[in-house]
Amino acid sequence: MRIQNFYFYMFLSLFGLVSSDEDYFQSRACCTFKGPHFEDMEYTRIISLNKIAVLEYNHTRGSWIGFTPYTIELAKFWNLNPFGTREAKALCLNNLGYIQILSNVTYIPTIRVKSVKQYSGGHPAMLVCSAFNFYPKQIRMTWLRNQKEVTTGVSYSEVMPDGDWYYQIHSYLEYTPTHGEKITCVVEHLSISEPILAIWGEFYFAMQIIHK
């Protein structure tokens, strides 16, 4: 299964004081693009006072909504002005070309498989398959046991940012070892045309990575 769609988010944020050192507002705009060619775009803007959202504009809905008595009335006035449509075009659509360039930036994941728990006293063994230093975020990991997909005893961590554009994820497999079996971690990502196969087996002293 190839990964075809992914999301791109662009945030713009503005902070400002209101009346004292303890009061402040934040105006946050977000452009969300999705689809293989970024054909779907949604623009949202949220205005917060002291970390509490008081106004929101949604480009798909096409209107402001308020969350306090004052901002409910303010939203009615702002909805008379097509400001949101103009802002969505200026911040999102006018930057689409740059975003499409960024969408072509990919980094191939580094894959490692290791044992984290040995089979003992009837308790299952555990392997972990780790993918490091990949971009974009979307990735798919599956386990094969003797060429058949494993659906039980499998768990995943969240996809975690490294803080430098890269991401990492870990998948765990609990199993009872059998003689001569071959266990494979399969990784699919936008940066590669074919899956990466990381094989672990009874007679493997180290993990092997195979690009088909």
C-alpha cells in the first residue's frame, strides 16, 4: 500500500498586550493543504485572549463565530466584510507554489530492528522496529512472519518529531519464536519507491536492510 496523500500546515501567529502585563491576545492563522496535489485547502484563524479562544474564522464555513457575548456580536459585524476570503488567498493560495516545492523535500528513514525481550518461561519475546530521521511525517510500518502479515501482538509509538524537521517511530512485536522462521519489518514512506524490508531471524546475528 503506497502512501499517496499528506498534509502540510503553515502557521502564522501574532501576540500583543491588551491592558496589562498579565493580559494578552494571540491571533493565529493556519493554512492546511491536503491531497496528492494540494487540491484541498482550508484556512482558519483563531483569536485568543489569555489562551482562551474568543473568535474563529473558517474558510470552508466562510464565516466568523464568536464564543463570548461581545465576540458573538463582533462576528456578526465581521461577517459583513469578505476579509477572510482575501486573507485566505493572500496567506495560503499565494504561497502554494513555495509549499509545493517544500513538498518534494523527503528524507529516507533509517531502519533498525533489535530484540528488547527474550523468550523465557512461557513469556513472549519482543522485537522493536525503529524508523529514524525521516520526512515527511507520514509513514507505514507492518510486520511479516514467514511472508504473512502479523496482526496480533503489534503495537506502535506515536510519530515523534526530533525538533529538526525529522521524525521517528517505533513498532513492537510480541511473539513466540519458532525454529527457522523469518520475521520482517516492512516500512513504506514517500521518500522511497519500494518498501524497505528489515529482516530478523533465528540465524541472523544483525538486522539486514533490503531495498527491493
